[in-house]
Amino acid sequence: AAAAVEAEQVVADLRERCATPASLLRDVASAMADEMGAGLEEEGGSRVKMLLSYVDKLPTGREEGLFYGLDLGGTNFRVLKVQLGGNKKHVVNSESREVTIPPHLMSGTSSELFGFIASELAKFVADEEENANANSLNGKKRELGFTFSFPVRQRSVASGTLVKWTKAFSIDDAVGEDVVAELQTAMSKQGLDMHVAALINDAVGTLAGARYYDEDVVAGVIFGTGTNAAYVERANAIPKWEGELPNSGDMVINMEWGNFYSSQLPVTEYDQELDKESLNPGEQIYEKLTSGMYLGEIVRRVLLKLSLQSGIFGDIDDSKLKAHFHLRTPHISAMHHDETPDLNIVAEKLHQILQITNTSLETRKMVVKICDIVARRAARLAAAGVAGILMKLGRNGCANTQRSVIAIDGGLFEHYTKFRECLESTLGELLGDEASKSVAVKHANDGSGIGAALIAASQSQ
Ligand code: ADP
Ligand code: MG
């Protein structure tokens, strides 16, 4: 009984520290909008880098031809090709293949990583062309859009130097290098005749992929392994931009909002320790509170504390419970959505993953509560970020009747139902009934890969 009381206290403290009342979220949203402005004002003006993507025209639906895409973001990468019908016929055919990146390549050398990617791409192209009966390229060079979801500083749409790695990547010799040049070199070593027409990230790709079908899409947001957002800004609202203004008058901004920080963020001791022991301490704080790479790890840290402080799990072998990143976000999602009366899925996950056995129903309920607290905080902070973009665009008020669509993608948003539902309802709460009428959140399935191919198309036509 004493253990249960101790344990309840740990959960109560967590709940209190993770609280995200609407007033706090409104402050977070306006801090986000302010940081956006500061980042556009001057280079280095904010932790939120607000990088120019050099994408000044988004796909319209009229693009035509065969285009390739490559999507490198987290643990997998995808190669794909799309046949665009033109004149609003949209995608008439598409093929894709997903490849797991061997973990040792995530912290090896740049040429090993790009060599691996180019060889997989070459295989895909060779297999595809064997199957195709007609060559739809008609002698033209193959055009590729490259989605590379790490912060990159660009000077043109088809080049960019890596600012830093995030998530599980850390390949020192790639930092400061032009990732398009590296890919292009690796492809020619493979004898692959392909031209990189655009370098974008998954947020820009999601924006482009959704805009291709709906011109009211104003932003693309990712909640996957990491988090990021891109949106369409008016070129004359970007003081730091010294180049010539584009004809369209628009510029897609790659926010790199994962690095957002505000003193309002409800950061707990668990988050602080996670950050301190991470590959990038002090950085990507918003990402560490809201994205798939970290939510499971936060819960693991709480469960470990629970075990050490209260002994609620009994006399267990806690080696698994102590292993960093051993409990993953899909696991906490499975436990959180457990609807069996006895919480059998929770019992099974605790047993299989953490070697915690013989839990009482009360204890399992407590575990679900912890998942709920961590996921709900993430989803509500995510909604505040989206509200911040709408605020920056002046589309958050009831006076605004212009329709705004936010396209969201990423494995966390796609698969973690309670996260998604909470994000959507919180956005409604922050905007209010009236303003909510003109704002829609849309799951932009798979935009990040197709988006690159679409931007390659719109750039090369
Ligand atoms: P990436 O961000 O690496 O490009 P995804 O967008 O596919 O890839 O997101 C993968 C992330 O989504 C995983 O790291 C995981 O955190 C999260 N995820 C995947 N499946 C689930 C799930 N069933 N429940 C909750 N989160 C999930
Ligand atoms: Mg992705």
C-alpha cells in the first residue's frame, strides 16, 4: 500500500508538471509567432531558423511527365517515381520502395551513407525500367526531388549545406557539406544518370504534396520521428532575404521549429535528463517534447523513477527498464489504446519489452495514465505550434474567413490516434468556434516523398 501511495505521488507530480492549460498554450502559440518573425528578420535572429527553401512556386496539378523522389528522414528511406498526367489528371501512376537504413550508417561517414542510398536508388530504377514496357522519359534525363529532413542552409532550390544532424543521425564529415553534391557524386559512381532538381525536407514536401490537390493548403507539418513545419510566406515579409524577389511573391519557409524554445514550455526533470543525455543537448527542445523519437523514452524514464522510488513493479530485473530508448513510441501508443477490460495489452508490453510481470490492474492503469499525460502534453503543444503559424499568417481570428488547410504527416500523427485527436481538438479549443470554421487539418498521407517529385516537376517545367 505504501508503494501505491508513493507511485500515485510520482504520477500526480508528473501530471502537474505536464499541465498545458489553454492560457499556457496561447502563450506558446504567440511565442512561436514571435520567434517566426524574429527568425525572418535576420540570420540567427531566433532559435527557430526560418530557412528559405527557395521553393517559390508550388505544384498546381498541371505538371506532366515522369519524376523521381527520394525521402531520407528517420530510420527508413523511400525511393519512388510518379507519372503525372498534367491538366489536373494528377498522379496517374506511382511506384515506391522502402529501405531500412543499417544503423551503423547513421554514424559512419558521409560517402558510406550516400553510397548506400545511391545504390538502392540505382536498383529501384533498374528494376522499374525492366518492368516498364514503354519508356516514358523519351530520352530526357531523369529528374529527382530529394527530401532530406535535417536542417540545411540553401542558396538555391537544388543545393544546400547541412547545418547539423538531428534524430539518430550523427555523421560528422557531412556537416557543412552540400548534400546534393554528395548524392550527385554517389549516383555517378553507381552509373546512375539522374539530375537532382530540388532539395527539400519532409515538411516542405508535405506542403507541396497537399497543395498539388488543394490550393488552400498553407502549411505542411510533420510529427514523425522528429517534428518540423513549413509554410508559405509573402516574400516581402522576409527582411533577411537579400536576393531578388520571386515572380510569385511567395516563398516557402522551412521553419525548423523542432528547435523552438520558450520558458513557457512545461519541461520536467525527465525531459531535462533526457536532453542532457541526448546526442544534441540543449537543442530541439520542442521536438523532444512532441515527437515520436522521444515520447516512449520519456515514459520509460517515468516508469524507471516509479520503479526505483516506489517499488511498485516488485522485485524485477530492471536492465531493460534502464536501457535508453528501449521503450518506443509505438509501444506506448499500443498501451494507451488498450481497450481490453483487464488491460491485457499493457500487461503484455510491460512483460515483453520491460520484463515487468505480475502487475495489478491498478498498476497497469497507472501506466496508461502516464502514457496519457506524456502524449497529451505533446499533442497540445503540437496544436499550439500550429496555432502559432496561423497567428503569424493572421488567419487565427474570427474576422478571417479565408479557408486555411494545414497538411500534417508523420508516423506519430498517422498511427497514434489519441495524439491526433487531441491535437485536432486542442487546435479547435485555441482558435474558438468561429475561427475554427475556416481552418482544416488534413492528414497528408505520404506527401514527403511525392512532394519532392512534384517540386522537381514544377521546377523543371
Ligand atoms: P520519419 O519521421 O522517420 O520520416 P515517420 O513519419 O514514418 O518517419 O515516423 C516514424 C515515427 O512515427 C516513429 O519513430 C515512431 O515514433 C512513430 N510511430 C510509428 N508507428 C507508430 C505507432 N503505431 N504509434 C505511435 N507512433 C508511431
Ligand atoms: Mg518521413
